[in-house]
Amino acid sequence: MSRTLDWWDQKAFPPWVIMDRLADIILSYVGGCIVEIGLGKSTFVLSRHAKNFGVKHYAIDTSQRKIDEVLKSGECDHDGLVIYNGRSLDFIKEFDDDLGLVFVDGCHKPIVVRQEADFFIDKLLPGGVIFFHDMFLCKEWGERHASIGKYSSTYEVRLELEKRDDIWCLTFPYTAVACGLTLVLKRPEFEYSCEELKKLGFEGDWTYKGQVV
Ligand SMILES: C[S@@+](CC[C@H](N)C(=O)[O-])C[C@H]1O[C@@H](n2cnc3c(N)ncnc32)[C@H](O)[C@@H]1O
């Protein structure tokens, strides 16, 4: 099947459109603050949601230049914005807050992303979500990277995350500059097992008031 839409068109499909459309649902349901690793256009999107919900938005970047650019834009003027100029792995040593939504787009080395993932999954409120950028290498980007000898390996962490049973993991190969946006949702605290459901009488066809529906 050929593509019917041009997912490379950033005007039609801004890079963070999926996160933008889901953020208010996640924050309404889960609560908690926002953490963002790697500032840029994503900061504008997340700031808007932090402002609407009146929650803290921790924004972390090693580059003071990037931080200044984002602040100068005037698009992030809310009281809840907490800027941290430094490495994500240093930030997490100090971070302690209720956490509903995280966006990870900083250092792309698996050794770093893996530690970020472990820390934030542990810290997230149940039902909370982490979005990871660059976890799916499409054919076009793969060929482009190979031609300049660049090796993208963040997807290794996605393959590991997909095996964990304390989260649900889903990757969108489109939007996010066609580099993959992985959504990790921390599983709810309570979940029926099949045995428990059978004990409650849930077996076979769906029924309602004794009738198969
Ligand atoms: C791909 S850019 C982020 C793009 C941004 N999310 C956007 O929407 O445009 C990655 C950023 O992560 C920052 N960075 C790299 N390593 C980092 C680390 N270990 N901790 C925090 N930030 C880091 C870089 O300075 C850079 O600004």
C-alpha cells in the first residue's frame, strides 16, 4: 500500500502532534507533573499543557544556548516551568515529584536512555506515560544514516522495553520527523488475572443479563 499522506510534511503533521493530542487526556486521568529531556519545539507543546493544568514542567537540557532560544521565544511563560541546565542523569538524582508525563529526547545513547527509562518508569504514577523519540528507524532514515556512517541505536532500548511486563509499549512510525515515537504506559496497579475473571463467571462469550451479546 502506498502512503496516502506525506508524514514528512512538518506543517501538516507537526513533530509532536501525537503527544500534543494525548497530553491532556493523560494529565486529566493520571495527574502529576511533566518532565522533558531535550528542549525545542516539544517544550512549546508541553508548556501549553502544563499551563492549562497548572502543573510543574521540568525541562532539562545540557545546552544553555538551547535553553535561551526556547525561553526567548516567549512561548513558555508559565509559573510551573523549572529549567535544569545539565545532564538528565544528574537531574534524576535530585528529582522527586509525582509524575504523570515524560518526554525523552536528549542524549540518544542506549546506555543513557536505558537509565532514563528505568528511572522514569519506576517514578511514574500508574497510568502515566513516557514518550521516547527516535526509537524506530524508518527505511529512509536508515539509508541516510548508513550513507554518512552514522549509527542509530536507540531502537535497542525499545526492543527491551517491549519485553517488560510492568508497562505497555506502542511505537508510532509516523510523525516525530518519521523517527518513531514510542509511548510507554505504566500498567494500572490493579488488573484481573484470567483465573480471577473465571471465578467471577467471565468465561466464554460476552453475555449481558444472561444473553450472549
Ligand atoms: C534532539 S534535541 C531535542 C529536540 C527537541 N525535543 C525539539 O522538539 O526540538 C536533543 C537535545 O538534548 C540535549 N541533550 C543531549 N544530551 C543530554 C543529556 N544527557 N541530558 C540532557 N539533555 C541532553 C541537547 O543539548 C539537545 O538540545
